[in-house]
Amino acid sequence: MHALIDWIVQTVSSLGYLGIFVMMFLESSFFPFPSEVVMIPAGYLSYKGEMNLWFSIAAGIAGSIAGALFNYYLAVKLGRRLLLKYGHYVFFTQETLDKVESFF
């Protein structure tokens, strides 16, 4: 377990703020990646003085927002069309979409 923690800390340390941004972008988009894997080592490295705490927080926030906006863009451009085209494979029909839209 100790080796894994050291590897994560070294990865965040070597990638720097851009690595925090990219990993938080992945976490906020469709790729299942936990943000705890990124921000806890960033906080630890900030505590040790190897990273700036405020830059780490800003990179994490910017990455999360960018990932959420990317998801929103995909949903706006492809969402309805994709659901209607491939939804029948997971038992999602036009009627289901109409019910969901009327509910929300």
C-alpha cells in the first residue's frame, strides 16, 4: 500500500499543475477517475512546500469546470440524437424520453 501511495504522490508531483488539471478534467467528464486520487497528494505536496496550495486548488477547479463543460457540450450536440439512435439497445424509447422530459 505504501508503494502505491508513493507512486501516486510522485505522479502528481511530476505532472504538476497541468497534471492536476488533466486528471480533474477526466474526473468531471465521462471517464471514471476519482478526484481524491489527485487532490489529496496535491494537498500533501503543498504541505511539504513542493507545490503552491492556491495554484493546486485553482488547477483542480479549472479542470473540474472544463470537464463538466465538455460533458455539457457533448450532451447538447449529441445527446438527444444519440439517445434516440442507440437507446433501443438499453430499452430506452422515444416514449421514455418524452416522459423524462415532461418530468424535468
